Amino acid sequence: MFCYSCGKENPDNAKFCRACGKMLVQVDMSETEKTIREEPVQEMDQTSLTPARPVRSIKDVPVLLWVVLSEAILIVVAVVILANVLNALNDPSKAASRYFVSLVNGNYEEAFDELGLEESEFIDADGLKEYCAAYNLGQVTDYTVDEYTGDFGSMDGISDLFSGLGDMLGIDDYGIGDFFEQYEDDSSYNSETDKVYIISYNTSEGDSNEFYVQLRKSDEKSFLVFDKWNVVSEGVTVSDYHVMVPSGATITLDKEEVSAAYVTTDTSDLYYSSLVSGGQEDEYVVYNFPEIYVGNHTITVNSGEYDTLTQQVVVSSDNDLVQLTDLSYSQDTMKKLHDLAAENVKKIYSAAESGQPFSAIQDLFTTDTEQLSQIRQDYQNLVNSLSEESIKKITINKISTSSSTDSPGIKMTLDYTVNYEYNYWWYESSELQTYNGTNELVFSFENVDGKWLQTDLGASTLYY
């Protein structure tokens, strides 16, 4: 037996539904069936029959219609709202604002993703922190975003736009001039594919500054329909930034050690390329950074023979070069050169006095063929001047040295004594005499594979 109220099945003898508790009605099906069987079936005229119309509740029609219409309207409204939201999210001004806000809030990972840069040893999200510091973005209180609609074909009027930026950063244009100059000869520029937004902002310190964002329309579509705008890295990074240091020196950039893989020999396009050519290639090396953030950087130059040099540099334009060659020799290096000059001068005069060949002292000097030839000639002249029969003995009494830390040159004051035989030719006699003299000398050195070698003879004729 099934309950007429809830439809649950119950035992045939149940009086109440065990599911809903309603009384169950017992129907005597035998009497019903008997009545049906005994009642004669009347024949009907088939031609008189007409199809019956389906019975429909008048109240049900408008309710169903309203449900359908309401759902359709909701779907249309939702689609319109979603389309507007997605369109707003992909609006270029929103992209510029989103990038700026991520920098202000210190969300450098998000800003890095907006730039679309490839992460490398010196290009990562953390590097944006120093870039932002130059603009004082950490103190922003409010800002406005405006599209720059000027003529990129001319620099007139654009320089005024960023007139205060160079003063703020301590440089001329911080790469902005290069950014706009790229459009001077670029007739393919199209405002539909390239846009620049000027973000004017105030800081808690009361300063009013400007920040610019360049956007470019991507070939890809967002959600297959909407234009996608990407932040362009021009003005954020520069390419091929060069650092020139003395040979043998190593450098660190923002506390990151720079490997020898960054050393380049291709300096033909550099403005100062003459400094690393024409025989000076062995004196300097040039590091090339394929891409580096615009802004302030700290470069440290380390060398065993120099004092560590730490210098702040401002990176602003492509294919630029900074020279960090004015290093000071360390105190340990200068002491080593002072001692070496004093030791060498004794060896040179001793060899010359005894008439030894140049080969006896050749290992004291440079291996440069041209320089070595001149040194050999100067040594022979010294030997000739000290080989006179009248000279009996040469004694070096005192050696005083001085130097400047900007060059490996040693100035020397040599106090000496010459014992010689003085001939009185008119008396046809002679006597031993003593002469005490002072000689001013200069010894120059170069470091070759970790060994200091003289680049000149240093020693000269001793007068008596």
C-alpha cells in the first residue's frame, strides 16, 4: 500500500503512514473491479469525437513567463557587467595605474610580471626596489593618470614635461630623452598601438613629481576579445651598459659578484673605445651588462694591489660606459714596491760595477720587447760609465723612497760614496779620494701575472 500523501510504501494492513503519519485509506478493490466488469461498454460514434484541448492553468502561464524573462534579463545584465569589468581591466590607463600602484605598494613581483622582463642575474623583482627609490614612490599619497597626446615626432614641449625629473634624480633626463628620441625618426608610431601615460603624484614630504609609463598593445587578446596592453621596459632598463676597470680587478654590482663571463672585447661602439685599444688592451678590461635597471647602482672594484673602490653610479642610457680606473694602490702594495725598488737598485749597480751582462738582471724587467730594448741600452751605458779604471769602489749608503698611490712609480733618493783614484797628471802621481753624492731616481713597475716588473732601468750614472 502506498501513502496518498507522501507516496511512501507501507504494509497492506497499516492504518497510518510510517513516513508522514497520515491516515491511510483502505480501498476495497474487489468491489471496484466487480462494478467495472459488470457495467456494459457503450459504443461511441467516432465521427462525433473532437480532440480535447489540454487543460492549462491561467495562473501558471504568467508565472512561467516571468521566470523565463527574469532569467534572461539577469543573464544579459551579468554579461554586460562582466564585459564592462573585463574591458575596464584591460583599459590601458588601468594597466598603467595598476603597474604604478604595484610599485608604490612594494608589490615588486606583480610589477615585474607587468613589465614582462626575462629574469636574469641582475634583472629581477628585487631590483625594482632601487629603481622606485629614485622616484620616492614609497611616500606617495595621491596620484592622477593622464594620457600623453603630444607629438612624438618632436621634442618641443616634451622637455618641459619632465623638466623637474632630471634635477630630482641628479642627472639630465634619466633616459627619458632617449625614450622620446626613438620616435623622432619612427614614422611607424601609432597611437593605437603605443601609448604613454603621465602619472602625477604627491608625496607625504610635500613633493609633486611625475612618473611615466609606456604601454604597447599586444598581439594577443584577453579573453579572446579584449585588447591586452603590456608595460614596455624602455625607461626602466637599459641595454649594453659597460664598466671599465684595471686588468686583474673584479667587480661587484649592488653586492652581487660579477663573473668573468661579462667581460667583453667588443668595444668598437663605445664612445671611449680608444681607451681600451691602441696598446692599452692589457691595462683595462670592460664588463658588459646586456640589461640593467635604470637608476642608482653601487659598483665595487676589488684588486689585490689596489684599495677597494666603491662608487655610486647613475645608469641612464643604452650603450653607456663608466670608467672606474682611478684606483689607489693599497698600502701593502706600495710597501712591496718600495722594498722591491730598494732591492733592485742594489742589484743593478752591483752588476754594472762588475761588468756583468744584461742577462744577469734581465728577469727584473718587463717582457715587452720595445721597452726591454731601451732598458738594455741604458744598462750598457751605465756599465760603461762605471767601468773606468779610476773607480775603485761604489757604496750605497742610504736609500729613501716616496710614492703616490695613483701610480706604481717609486721615487728614490740614493746617497752613495765613490772611492776613486785621482791622477795628478802634471805630477805623474795619483791618490785615492772619496766622493759622497746624492742621486734622484725613479722606478716604474707593472704587474704581470701577479709579479711586479720594472718598465725602465731606474738606475743612472753616478757622478763623482
